[in-house]
Amino acid sequence: MRLRQHGLSLFFGVAFVLALVGQAFAGFAQFNEEQAAHGSPPVGMGAFLTSSAFVVDVAENWQSEYLQFFLFIFATIWLVQRGSPESKKPGDEGLDSDAEQLVGEHAKPDSPRWASVGGWRQVVYSNSLLLVMGAIFLLSWLAQSIAGTVVYNQEQLDHDLPTVAWSGYVVSADFWNRTLQNWQSEFLAVGTMVALSIFLRQRGSSESKPVGAPHAESASSAE
């Protein structure tokens, strides 16, 4: 198994780890600065990494990223954008035929096993990417809400204000401010990518049409 055949996954895996480590150290320093400002003792790195303050910052970004991909995957089934390489061509909306999707009797010898069988296994596998993205989004959002409740209540106590239960926090302005500020940026990024890829090119990238492709040509228009 050659590393170069998995370069894209490895690149983003390493980038993720480096960014997360950087966030951990930066967040650790900021947390202890705030501890000192409130007259509280500093904490160690281990205590910070298992604190709600760290978890909520990580989870609120994860949930927005996976929501973005969940919605994008779902939207590209039923919606098209003429000229975008991120979209099927107009008229190809929908789930496609079994022949196009290589399922059931149309499966190839090396197709995934669940693609060649019928029943619930084929249904699950046919939607497995969407299901996993949605599950990670929901779990991350739940983690954000739980950790956010702890952080919010600590801030309330620091200011001699009443605490709230989890059910109260998930309808609070703090929770939705944290949530929506991430969602709007994700939606902007995806929408911009879809729109700009109609008219702009990046030679050699699978996310771009060929440099000389017409603006009106969608991902599968040339097939």
C-alpha cells in the first residue's frame, strides 16, 4: 500500500492533528490567563484537555463541519447547479437507477458486498455516507450542548447569577450564538465554492472543471 495513493487522507489527517495540538496549547494558555484574572489557580494540560472549556470549543466546530457535509451530500441528490463541478447536470436529479449505481444484479464482482444484496442492507449501505455524517453531527452537537452547559454555568456562578439545566441552555442565546456563528460560515463557504467553480478554474484539481471547459458544463455534462 503506497503512501502516495493515500496522500489526500494523510495530508488532512496530519493537518488536523497539528491544528488540534495547536488549539490545545493556545487554549491552555488562554484558560490559565483567565484563571489568573479571576484569582483562581492554574490547571495542568491534562486537566484542561478533559475540561468542558476545551470540549465545547472542539465540538462546536466539529458539529458545524459535519452538518455542512451532511446537508451538501443530501442537497446534491435533489438539487443541481448548472455549470458547477460540484453538481450533477440538470435533469439528473434524484437517486439514479440501479444500473447507474451498480447495485443488485448490476453490481460488479469487486463491488462492496452490501451493494450486491437486496433488502435493508442495500438500503443502509446506499445511504451510509449520509447516515455517518449525520450521526457524527448529532453526537458532536450533543457534546457541545453538554460541555457548553458546564461552561455557561461556571460563568454564571462567577458573576453570582443563577445556573441553568441542560434543557434551559439549549434554548439560550449563548448556545445558539455559538452554533449559528459556525453554521453561517460553513454555508457561505460551500455556497461560494459551488458558485465560483462555475467560472473559475484550478488546473489539476478534481474540484475544478478542466481549464478550457465551458462555464455551462456541469460535472457530468461531458460524459
